[in-house]
Amino acid sequence: MARFGILVGGGPAPGINGVIGAATIVACRSGAEVVGILEGFRWLMQGKTDRTRALDEAAVAGIHLSGGSILQTSRANPTKKPEHLAAVVKALSSLGVDHLITIGGDDTAFSARRVSEEAGGRVRVVHVPKTIDNDLPLPDGIPTFGFETAREHATRIVARLLEDARTAGRFYLVVMMGRTAGHLAVGAAKAAGATLALVPEDFAEEKIRLAKIVRLIEGSVVKRASQGEPHGVVVLAEGLGAKLDPADLEGLADAPRDEHGHVRLAEVPFGRVVKDAVARSLGEIGLDLTFVEKDVGYELRCAEPSAFDLDYTRDLGAGAVRTLLAGGSAAMITRQGGAIVPIPFEQLMDPKTGKTRVRLVDPTTDAHASARSLQVRIDRADLEDAARLGALAKVTNLSPDATRARFAEIV
């Protein structure tokens, strides 16, 4: 009798329970047993096998409708030490698990690959990609599960802030979750009609100077004010914080890091640093506007899944089981055009780092060009047209020439 193990790694994302539920139902109906492994790899890598729960159809009935994870999750990383990998494989063997389904992001995908290699065929392993960041290397146009639900909720938050900004006459500075890629930030900003959105992929340079981000925001604020609308919402992807020149983000070098070595960006006051810098810059030209910073991210991760993610995750869970039962292993499970398509782990790896490749926002696409064209940005025409430049100069309290010089670098 086959025995399936299911575990979840990384941050929560809407739809995790959909994968767990569908995988359990299909596995049980095939005559297999299912064991849910609590808190990802945390206990397995310590050799502990008692942090589990038996799963059957009754145990997962209706769980796909709720957010969160009935198996919880953790960021425990078994790849840092060889003895931890060996302990994971030994613990799985003790549990009688010969088929393993991991659910998680890029780090969990890498851990799944290493466990598969360590097991040497004794345990078949497939990975189901999950992240609200949408940054796993799936084919173009295919989101990671949880992203669409998170984008829907984030869009509603930004839309409400836009109305509050208009009503109260202020600006909001929203730092949107997204450790490396800006998919969620630009996606929610575009859908809601945010004033401006900045993501790491907008900048070609390896390290971004805070002054450039500040000038882009200032330009948007000045242009809005010149149009008689001194209010709006600026959305920043949190990954910008990691690309800032360390000299511009005090304490970044000493910031807390997770077990995969990533800076815990949520614990770095990126929004406050930018807000204070913008306030100082606006003060130089005599503009006294209210800015309110707000982080958006954690409230999205355990939201009830949208209909899209409900359907999507049940396909992925069922597909993971069918792939394993058919003899598949060492692959990430994807849904492409209605078909379940396993992608071998080796195709997901970045040859330079040996880690899972990250899918970034492509700033060359028409979709991204549309997003930028719908935002409020100072462009070359604003600085070359005398009437437009005059309107901007009136707001900056500078001469037209000085205003042109101030914003020339961002066009």
C-alpha cells in the first residue's frame, strides 16, 4: 500500500488547504494512506516523527474553502546541513512514506529537490508551487496559486485607500509584500488605479539609491498637485528595500534573516525610511503634504481562496497524486491549458546559483507598459511643454528651469 506524506513550507498563501484536501481525497480513493506532516520540515530534520496527523476524506471535508493550512507551515531549511537532509529521509522512511508532496515557494522547491536526491528513489517527491509573490518559474501567463486571491484582496485595499486619500486630502505610501519580484505590487496597483507603483524590476542598476525613489515619488506628487488633486496612493514593492544601497537603509546589514539567508523585509522599516525621505524632499520646495505609510501583505496570506484558486488548487492536489502514482518524481506540478504538466526539478534551477530560478516582472511587456502609462509620472513632455512645465513650477515654488533640472533624471 502506498503511503503519502504532505507538508507545507514557507509563508501561507490562499489555497493551501485546497491542495491538501484534493490530494488526500484522490490518494485515499486509490487505496493509499495519507499522513500530514506538521510545520514543514521542522521536525523531520530533527528526526522526529510524532508531529504528524493521519488524513482521510473525513478529515479534509470542506477544508478547501478556508484559508491557512491545517498542517501549519514553517521556513525550516533542511538543506543547510547534510545531517538534516539525512534525518528527513530517515524520518520519512520511519513513517512509511514513499510518496511525498511538498507545497511551497522557491525555497521549499529547492528543499524538495534535495530531499529527492538524498532519497535516491526510495521516496518519490513532487512539489506544488505556492506563493502570493508569483515568482516561481512557471510558463508565461500561469500564476502560482494564491496570487490571484492575494491580488484581489490587495486591489480592494488600495482602492479603499485611494478613496480615503481623496476624502482626507492625503497620500498613502503602501509597501506591498513581495520579497524579490513586484508582481503583487504592480498587479494590485494597476487594477485599483494607484497613483504610482515602483517595483525592483523598474531599475536596471544592481543597487538603487534612495534619492531616485524619492524623486520619482515627488514627481508623481507634484504632477498630481499641478492637476488640482493633491492626494493619491503610491505602491512600493517591499523587494525595493533589498535593492537599496545599504548606506541608504540604516540597519539593513544587521537586519534579521530567515533560515534561507533572506532579510526579513517585514522587519525593516522601509516604508518609514522612504516616507521620511519624501517629506524632507518636499520640504525643500515648501510642500507640506500628509503621507501615511502602510504595509500590506500578512492580511492577504490566509484569505479565503477565490473561485479561481479553489478550482486551481484542487487540480494541483489531484494532479500531484496522479503524477506520483504513475511513477513520476522529482518534478514541480503545474496546470497548463487544462492539463497537469510535471516540470522536472533540474529545469527549474538557476545554473549560476544552483537554487530555484525566480520569475521577475518583465518590464518590456505591453502589460507593464500599460501599467506605467496609467500611473501619474512626470515624463519628457511635461518638461518640454511650456504650459505643463509652468504648472509644475508653480507647485515646486521653483523657476521652470530649476524644476526641469530637478526632475530631468527621472524621465
